Amino acid sequence: MRRYPLGDTPLLVSKLCFGTLTMSPLQTNMSPEDGAALLIHAYEHGINFLDTADLYGTYPHIRLALKEAPDYIVSSKAYCYDEETARAALERAWRGIGRDYIDLFMLHEQESLYTLKGHEEALIYLEKQRERGYIGAIGVSTHFVRCVSAVHRFPIIRVVHPLINMSGIGIQDGTRVDMENAIQNVRPYGVGIFAMKPLGGGHLIAQNAEALHYALNAPFLDSIAVGMQSRREIDANCAFAEELECGESLMEPLAKRERRIMVHDWCEGCGSCMKRCKQQAISIVDKRAVIDSEKCVFCGYCARSCPQFCIKVV
């Protein structure tokens, strides 16, 4: 699989990035062994880039995979606000994957210039670790156009992981065109871009070939993170990305798969999930969480906030 520079960082990444959220306890809850087997299979097919987060709980899966695929470029992200939280999150990442180095570390779910300013102490700490050789590059993940637009004001930030797809599903403060324009405005600063949710969190599965074609061919995207739950998905996505003749035919069966979020009967309607959901896709009706499937991007973050463990993406 072809590899591309991630902006002006030293990272040379495959066009497909393996998004590990789908194998996490927030979604399919694969065992570390099963998750590692998928990561190794993807690596053997040319994918050398994977994305995780402090929140996901997939460090054990990655640690196992790195034993057989040690050259994987690992990206992680965490909710860091200051030096203390950044240090703790970075140390969890190092311990979790079994390395004293991580290729890319990002601040998770940043929203605006004000969010970035408020978390600048964390960025400065991460930059010190990069200078000491413990991080390859520093970045941010975001669902917001206004965050992407502000990145050039922080030279420490060399990579952005924005939500973008052909329909603009999940973008919090604008359209797909708005996000495209913001991304293209920061590209001249040497900022690397790898996209999240090219399939709209599952909403675009029925149009998977069209959606991936858009993301793979967008000239302003260095790589795209795709969650994959089976060898069949890996084979299809890799074949499609490499423009093999069999690629589109392999994608067709995957277009029939549906995703949904399940709320178990023991939900007490405490509202924790509703407060956590930045898509405003959850409401409490008759003391039970109700999901608006049109707004939900199936990230599963609400599941982590549920004290009764009654929400799951399937």
C-alpha cells in the first residue's frame, strides 16, 4: 500500500489507518488476542498506521500486535488539560503499548481556539517530550471546523485528526465544504491531516464505496482512519484503497451491514450518557436513554460514561 508523509512530520503512513475503536470495549469488545490478530493481518496487507485513544482500552491489543508488527506507527490521544494530565496519559500510553516512545500523541476532542488556549500547558509538556525523543509528533482530534481553523496559531500542533466524510455527518459547526476549506487553509503550514469517520460512524455503510472513494482521493488528506472488525473488511478496504479490480466487488457485501446502538433494559435514565454526547443524540424519556439514530455517529463514548454499563454499539 502506498505511503505518504503526514504533513511535515517524520512519519510516513499508509493511506489507510486502522482505527481501533471498533474492537474496543466501547463497541465489539474483542479480546486482545483477536484484536491483535486483525492488526497483524492489516499490517501484512500494507497498513502501517493505527489509531487508538486513552479512552478506548485497546492498548493491550496493540501491545500484542507490536510483537509481530513492530514497525506500526501508533497514534493515540487523551483528554489532557495541563502538564499533570498530559504526563499521566502519556505514561499510560507508553506502558500500555510496551514502548517508551509513541509516534503521534494528540489532545482528544478539541473544539476551538479557546479550548486549545486552555490546554496549552498540556501541549507545551508534550512538546518537551517530543524534543527529548519520546514522541514523534503532536496533534489534536476534533469534530469542529473552528478548531481546525485555529491550529496554525499553535506551531506545536503538527497533525490534525478531523471528522470529515462525503456527507459532512458529525461535523459540529459547519458543512463538509466548511471543513474542507479549514483543512486546506492549514495545509500550507505543513500540518498533517488524517481523517476520522469517513463512513460517518456507520451512516454511510450502504454507500461505502462512494464514501471511501471520496476520502481516499481527497488531495488534502494524508490518511484516513477506518474501523475494521474482520479480515473480510480489511481485505476489502485494502483492495479498494489499492484500486485492485476485486476491490469494489469485495465492498458490496459490507454495504449490507448495519450498525446500531443498544440500550439495555436495566437503564435507569441517570442522564450521564446524555451529558457526554457531544452530538446531542441522546435524550431521557420515561427514565430511559433514547438514541436519535440520525444524530448518533456510533462512537460509543456514551458507553464509557454509563455507570450501569447498559449502552453498547453493535
